[in-house]
Amino acid sequence: YIAGFKWALRRDYDYIFEMDADFSHNPDDLLRLHQACVAGADVAVGSRYVKGGKLVNWPLDRKLISRGGAFYTRLILWMPVNDPTAGFICYRREVLKTIPLDEVQFIGYAFQIEMKYRAWRAGFKLKEVPITFEDRKEGTSKMTSGIIHEAMFGVWKMRGFRQPKK
């Protein structure tokens, strides 16, 4: 992710998107994320867990892990995001210029949480946009016990991050 963000910043893009390449994220929703940023959001998060958001074809255990992780993250970080592990995002350029990308410490779901947390702590406005998230049609999940462990303990570490203000 970081290399892609830096690539986009070097090319002076005003809006930089992140999404899954397995069609779990519908490319048709890119416009709605962009519109949210144009309307005033600094970070538009494609959210499964706001009114109008949905999960399709996900097994119960994945739903429970994801929902539980979202609740746990909000409890620890007090970050006002219902879907902190979401990976379908539109960033305004200024956000990625402000976040010290070389200091980002995590990968996987903890990376998603960290980026939102750093943006929020820097004073940027996060807006959740409802999306329908479909389980992948190809490939396999990268979910491992290590990624879950990193997220569980990483949120405690994030509480101590110093973040420059915008």
C-alpha cells in the first residue's frame, strides 16, 4: 500500500484510492467514495457497517471476527469509525502527505486501522459510505492468526502514536 500511495503522491494525484483487487469491492462504488471527498470528507471509507452497507456470502465466523474486531477497536481507540478494518478508501492527497508513511508500522487489518487512526488523530474528517462487500470469487483469504494477533495488540500500541496535525 505504502509504495502505491507514494507513487500517487509523486504524480500529484488529488484523490488516492485503495481497494481489493478480487472484486470484493465493487468498482462502481469508486464514484461515491470520490463524491464524499469532494463534498468535504478527507477520507471516505467504504463501510460494511453503516446503514445501507452489506456483507454478501461471508461465513458466520468471518462476520463475527470482523464485527467483534470493529467493536474492540472502537472501544480501545475511541475512533468514530464503524468499519475500521475496511480497505475500500478514498484519501485526499493532503491526508497521505500529512501521515508519516515511513512510520506506518502494521500490515493486514492493523494497517487499515492504523491509517484511519492516524488520519483521525491528525484532525482529518472521516466519512463512511455504505457499500456492499461480496466475498471474493477467486483466491483465498489472507486472514491468519498472526494478522488477527497483530490487530488485537496493535490497537494498544497505536494509542501511543504521536501524529502531526494537519
